[in-house]
Amino acid sequence: MRVLKLIALTLIGGYLFGIMLSEVIGIIGYVVFDQKIGIKFLGFITAIVSVAAAVVWDRKQAKKASV
């Protein structure tokens, strides 16, 4: 149950972080290069990466606690 909550929260947080990062990249690209730039699907990519990192970190913490 704890892992499911962790996955849900990191999916949401990673997605929102990716959307914000994509917007910042777009704003900087528009100001610097005077054209639209960005990374397509950055929200989904950061969500998946954040879930993977959180699960690995959680398993390491659980291993430390059991030793």
C-alpha cells in the first residue's frame, strides 16, 4: 500500500515538474532564439524517471532498515 502511494505521488509530481520545466524551456527559447522550442512529452518522461528513482530509493531505505 505504501509503495502504491509513493508511485501515485511521484507520478503526479514528476508530471507537474516536467510540464513546468517544459514551459520554462519554451519561455527561454522564445526570449533567446525568438522561436518556439521544447521537448515533446517531457512531463511523461519526468514522471517515469521520478517513479523509477523513488522506487529504487525506497527499496534501499527498506534494506537499510531491515539490517
